[in-house]
Amino acid sequence: MAGSPVLSGLSIVFLIWAAVLLAIAVSLGYATLMVHRIVNRARALDTEDWLTPLFEVSDRLALDEPPRLLRSEDAKMPFACGVFHATIVLPAECDSWSLDRRRAVLLHELAHVRRHDLVGHTLGR
């Protein structure tokens, strides 16, 4: 057909690249909004039975300061978040955990904070 624009191979590659980039940006934006929603609806875990192991494990890992510790009805599993101000979010069932399990979960999540995995995870998404 005369006069019909034909996409070059380079144009097709660029369009595919742009579509993938847009999908990644939308996915990252959605995930960020969901994490903000969970964090904003969560409640502080500031009882002695949580603060004591938090401070112990933070000291063990030589963290400058322990992160904020939250409990959320919306969280299905523990996770760490926050690039500049680290936060650990625990599921509601954490109230029934033994002291050993609390320490193990805190050690795992605080190790992410210590290694700055939160920055890499955010950039890697």
C-alpha cells in the first residue's frame, strides 16, 4: 500500500521496550501504594515483649537505631520496608509467637535492614 507508514524493526523494538518499561513502572507504583496502605493502617508494636527482643537483635547486628516495629491485620507475613526510615511490619498472628520465634523473625528482617536490601529490592523491582 502506497503511503502507509511501515514500522521499522528498530521502532518495533522501541515500542516493546517502552511497553515493558511502562508495565514495570505501573507494577512498582502499585506495590508501593499497597505497602504504604499496610504501613499507614498498622499499629505500633511498642510493648516490652516486642521492644526487648528488637533492641537485643538490633544491638547484635550493630544497627545505629532499631527500626519502627508495626503490627498489621493486612500483612500476611513479616516484611521490612522503608529506604530512609526502616520499618518492620508483622502480621496480626505475631501476638501468639514465642520469644524464640520473635527473635528469629526479627533477626531475619533486621538482617535485610543491615545489608540495605531494601534499597536493592526497590531498585531491582
